Amino acid sequence: MFCNTFIQDLINYRNNSKIITGISLINCGLCFASAIVTPNGFTKLSVTLLGLLNGVIGITVSQLDSSLNTRLEDLQLTSRATSKELLAGYLKDSSIEVTIPSTPITEADIITDIVGYWKAQEKHLAIIGGTGDGKSHTVKVFISALQNEYSIAAYDVDFAENDYPKSVDVKYTYPEIELAFQDDMEELENRIELRRPLGNRYVPEKRLIIGEEMPALADECESLGLWMRKMSKRGRKVGMFIVAIAQNDTAENFALKGDASILKSNFCLLYLGNKAKNRAKQLKNEALQEWLNGASKGRGLIDDKPVIIPAMSLINPSSSLPIGEIKDSTKSPQSIAEVAEVPLEIAQISEESRLKYAQILKAEGHSKTKIIKLLWGVEGGAKFTELSKLIDL
């Protein structure tokens, strides 16, 4: 790397070379003018040669000036690049690196009611996960929790029978999905007009629209980009919410190329599986990484906060086992009634099924004490120890 004073000296030399070129050319002109009026002889020859010499000097210095100017520009660029490389090297130097320890994840940090959290934000939802990371399962969790409160539609070209409850309006061909986008945007405008004279008194019917595998829809549906922009910015105020699903979190994957700010400001971002772990690494948060690695399934990040994804059998309103009410806790034991409203049917569940439920709940981070208390009504003793060991298997 060259110091700034060295480069500045070269710039000054270049500027002075321009003056030298000018003086040499002026002298050349004066010598030729003198030679014209000087009588033939040695004097005239000397003046002529002097003029030629000044001309050669002027041209040579001019060429050197041009070459120096080009090299100086390269030198300045090289110096800047080298400075950046050295600075980057200094910043990476472990001798001056500052490591801020991550705060361990506590019970209070973990979001156990993912649907409740999302509703409280009043935003759309973007689900990011790879194959097998639980995207479809998470969608079913939301449908199960919201189907009595929202009218739900799903745009899914990979739809198969029984993928969704009968209450969900499924569009699974590209032409009908394209028409659905047009209908949604028309409904959006109608709702906005209805809201205009009423303001905050306007209470719309809530709609949830699920877009499965957004990149695939973007390839075939011309209206998706416009639909995403309109619905993302204006849909929330009139009760129209989106659940958009993709394998990566780039704006392009959500048909928002060039508008990444829309995704960040209007959506809750839910990362699942390996995508959640990669996100934690990107955040350089070792505590999140450790927490996510603590279970093979059922954990993710929503808005960069740890979240539990419940098992379907534990949150379905029609299930006879509403264990979704359980909260992991290290507090003093509570009565079963305080933990959850347990129906009489729980006594009819087989021992094998209870053990299966218990293992699922434990994998999701719930307290073994509360799990055993809810499913078996046991709070201590040899039976508790035996059940605890079985759950750990």
C-alpha cells in the first residue's frame, strides 16, 4: 500500500510536468520565429536546432505526463483496494476481535403459542423451510387453530386429497390460481372502499390465504408479483392475511424481487428445521444454535425468536387431548386444573398413546413434571421415576 503523501507528490509532479510541457513548446515557437528573421549563418542554425530540441522535450514530457496520469489513476485505485484488504485483515485479527457472549435461552424467551404470537403482530406470515423441515405441518397447525375464526383458502398445485380440511377452499391448477389472484385483488379494493367511510369501526370477515411453494407459483402466474405487493401492503387493514411458503428467504422467492423491504416490514418470518439453524448461525447467536440443536423437530425461529411448533394431535380443537395448553415451567408444581382443562376421555387413552404424547411434548421442550402430571396424574415417587425413564427412551 502506498501512503497518501507519496501519491500526492506524484500528482504534484504530474501538474508540474504540464507546466514544463507548456514552456518547452512556447520556447520552440519563439526559436522558430527568431530563426525566420535571422540571416543565414551559424546563429540561424543554432536557433533552429534549439527550437527543435525544445519541441522534442515538450512532446516527450507530454507523453510522459499522459502515461503518468493513467498509472496514477491505477495506483490510486490499487491503494484504496489494498487499504480495504488490510483493514479487513485487521478486523479479522483474532488479537483485536471482541466476542460478545450469547445469553442462554430461558423459558421466558421461548414462544410456545405460535399462532397467538402471529395474531398479536397483525402481520402476514412467511414460512421458510427446506424439504422435510415441517412447512406443511406448520400450515396445518395454523389451519387447525384458525379455521373457526378465519375463512381459509389454499393455492397449492401439489394438492392431494386430505391435505386440507374440507373447510379450506383449495385451488390447485395454475389457471384457477391466477383467477383467484385477480379475485383477491378485486375483493381487496372492495373492502378498502367499505372501510373508507367507517374507519376503525369497520370489522371485516377475516381471510387467510395460503400460498404453497411461492417460486413455483411465480413461474406460472403472472399476477403473483402484483398480488403480493398489494396484499402485503394493504391487506392487513381489511382482514386479508397471507401465509407465503418458500425454501429460501430471498425477496425473489416470494415474488418480491427488488422489494425486500416489503417482506421484512409486513411479514413475520418463520424459519424451520435446518433453515432455522442456518439463520441462527447467520445471527451469530450460539445460544439459539444450541437450543435449536436440542431437539430434532418442533423448534424454529419466528422474527429471530425461539418458538415451539406443537404437534398436530396436541393442538387440534377436535382432539380429546388438548395438551396445547401446557407451558414449560420450572416453577413450583401446580394442580392439573391450572395446567390444562383435561377431559374425562384422557383416562380412556392407552398407555402406549400416553407415552407417545409424552415423548412428543418432551421433544418440544415441555417440562417432564407437567407432562407426567397431566397424562398420569403422578407427581412423585417410584411411578414418577419409572415414567420419567420411559419418556427419555
